[in-house]
Amino acid sequence: MRPGSGGFYSLYSLLDGLFVQHFSGDLRMILVCDEANRVTGEEAGLRPHHGCLLGLGKVAREEFPQVQIRLVDVDRRTPPGRIVNEFRPREAPYQVAYRNGERYVERLREAALEPDEEQPGLREGGGYVITGGTGGLGLEIGKQMSRMSRVRLHLIGRRGLPAREHWEAIAAAGAEKQQIRQIAAVQEMERNGAQVQIHAADVAEEEQMRSLLEQIRTESGGIHGVVHAAGVAGEGLLVRKTAGQIREVLSAKVSGTWVLDQLTREDDLDFFMMFSSMSTLMGGMGQSDYVAANSYLDLYADWMRTQGRKGITVNWPLWQEVGMAEEYEVDNRQSVFESLTPRQGAAIYGELLQAGRSRVIVGQLKRRLAKDTIGQSLMNDYVLSDQLAHAFRTRMEQQQEKTERQVSDYFPVHISDKDEADLTATEREVAIIWAQVLGVDEIGLSAKFNSMGGNSILAVDLFRRLEAKYGKIVNISDVFTYATIAEMADYLDTQQQRQRGTPATEPESSTLALLQRLANQEISMNEALETYKTKSGGVS
């Protein structure tokens, strides 16, 4: 069964439509899938492609705060009334499952990585494939494998490395820092006794991978294990991404996993290990497609086990100094888990090979946790073991004194392009909110949010602060439509006048400015029409 989107694009289209529609009040949405998770072990057939829908919905709750989204995983014996009943509770986990009429909620508990005698570890002289093999995590895993045994390693990346005869010159020149690190890592593996080959290929391209894997079998006498570490980071709010950007993120982990699994089905694999992310547990604004892709991996290992294959999914926290942490300068302050040093991560990988589990979440709780950091994903979505619940409570209590010191509503900010005496009350309020979000003490009313360092994550923060101040008259799309303080303040005044029943005036200059922004392709036609309808009192 080739992987599908599992409803991903249907939900994406629906959310995209909601983005351009100004609606008030809360909207409830139940996503329904069939037998995505292994719950009782008696499922007729697992469907891991639903992981894409599962992951998208989890992040969409954060990007669309006015939409309450939940997912229900059913079997054939689930009556429709049970699904309807899930609309009733206000506070409920994101995901529940029904099997044989019983309702299940995910439970998190601590587990020790005890060796399983049936897991052989690494074979002396065995052939192993690492996708994403020239990336930061792939190289660290390769080094660890070379420490554990004299293996034959095949590192697959979209881009290979220069021919070996050029390595010395590249190192001497010192210009290509990334290539120098990659070369040094390969050389370390070889000093440890490993044989290393580097291959350039797209793991999602079936025919390309078929040819390459056959070549690897010939060179290494077989393939004995796979580490699928390839991946593309997702950046930005869902509604600001193109379908092409989304497909690129899904491709490596969703299509790539399926291709690798199908093409190694006849190999005597000791393990097929997939690298997922802690983001599937926690969610994360701006990471909808990335969480969706990794959620697919979370479900795929269990499906592989039902087929008699040794699938393992690992949900990693952030690794320091390598991988996406380095490339995208990821901020780990909002995570509840400590980041790992490369040595720590590599050592844990060695233990995972012999653990015999289908899915492991690797994480060490931080010593202090703020409630807003934990968020709804852990506090509401899971049943925590007594040990984990106690750990969370203890860490949150230790942080309580710090979180009680809230920032005052007053925030000193200098307006650079308008006299203080001429500011309207709304302009000043919006300017203070912008300054808080952007972390600046000087701002211009005509400066665009993006030009001042605003991004999709900060845009959501801005929306939430505006909504807290002005209520439901603000929609997430307004943050992008009214891209300056002056425009946002004018819009808010208009909306408040409409609420009070006061006719709003529409200066000609505002209409001309709107047309100019449309001509400059700063906003779409839908956004322009929505803005005009709003400003003209709903008359098109």
C-alpha cells in the first residue's frame, strides 16, 4: 500500500479556507480515521498514513486558536454516536481511540532500555545504510556504529561529497566548513575500522533507490540494517506555505520511508530504524508539515511489526550543534526536554539497537518547567504515569516564583515616525504589543512586521496578544493583511466602531493603498477582497 496523505490535504484546504474567512466564536472539528494506532494489538490492519492527518491537526490547534480540533481513531465496531459524543467535552485529549466499544487515551510512562537477547546489535562486517547520512545526525550515528563494530557503512544524502582525491585540498583551503566537517567525520569512521561509501540519491525516488540498493548489496554482501535519518525541516505557518513546500517536507519521511521499506523487504534486516522528532509529542507552531511527516513514522514502526519486520521509531529531542539545531538555530527554551550532546545521542542510539521496542521517546525533563511551556500537548493530551505526573508537578512548583513575576502592561517604546502627542490610543496600544513581540524599544507605525524581523511564529504570538486585548474582532489572517501598526490600528478602530454601531468612514487613501499593495503582490486577491469588504462594512 503506497502511502497517501491520509486526509492531510483535505484538512489543509479547509484550514486555508478558514484563514481568509473572518469568523467569530469557536469552531469545533473532529477528525476521524480508522485503525491508525496499535491500541489492543487486535486491529485488522493498521493504517500509518493517517499519521499525516494526526500531526497536522495537532499543530493546527496552535495556529488556529479559535478552532478546537481533535482526532478520533475508530475500528469497525465503533457506532457513530460515540464520535458525536466527542464534541461534548470542552477539555479533552487531542486524540482518543475506540476499540470494541471501549474508549482509550494515550498514556506516557518512563521505561528503561533493557537489552533484548533477540536483538543482535551490529554484525561484524555487516552492511548498513544511513539516509541523511551526510547530515549532522547521520554522521554522528555513523561514527557511533564504527565504534561498536567493524562495519560497512553506506551514507546516502541528496548531495554527495567531492571525490576523495580532493579532500586534502579542501581541508587545506578551509573555506567549505560543512564539507570539512563531513570529511573529518568519514575519516574518523574509517580510522575506527569501518568501510565507508558516500552516495548521492533522493530517498523518495523509487527507481533511483532500487538501483543504488542493488549496488550496495553487491559491494557489501547484503544489507543488514537501515537508519532512516533523512528529513526536511518545515518552516512557517501552514497557511503561508505552498503545496510544493509541503510536499518537499513530507517526501523524505513519508514517501522515503515507504520506498526504503519496500525495497529492503527481502533483505535480512536486523533493524529498520526511523528518526522521528519530539515535536510529534509536543506540537509546535510553524511545524505542521514536519510534525505530520514525523507522526507518520511514529505509526509506521508498529505497522512494520505486524508485517514481521523489525521497525523502530525514535522520537529525538534536539541535538546540540548538529542537524537542524545548527542549520536552523532552533531555540530549545520552549521544550520541556533537555537537548542532547552528539555523544549522548550516539550512545543512546547504541542502546536502542538492543532494546527491542517499536517506538521510544528519548527525553530528560528539564529541572524547571513553566506551565505555558508544557502547553496543552502534555497536560491535556496524555494520561501521565504517577512518576511523570509527580516530576511535572515538582518542576512546575520550582518555577512558580519566577512565572509570577509578570511583565507590566506598560512597555516603554519610542515611535520613530509620529509625534507622541499625535498618536491615537489604538496606535499606541498596538505599538506596545508589536514592541513586546519583536523585543524592540523603537518602532515605526509604517514599518512592516516582516521587515522588522517578524516571522510566522511571532505572528501567532502577535495575534494572541491582539486577541487578548481586543477580543474576537481580530482574526489570524489580519496579522498578514494589515502588516503595519498604522494599518492594524485603523482596522481595529473600524471593527470597534462597527461593534458599537457607529458608521465607519473609509478614507479614499486607504482604498488606494489597498490597491497598491495588491499591485505590488504584497497580498493575494482573496486577502484584498476580504479587507475591502471588512472596511466597507461588508458591502462588496
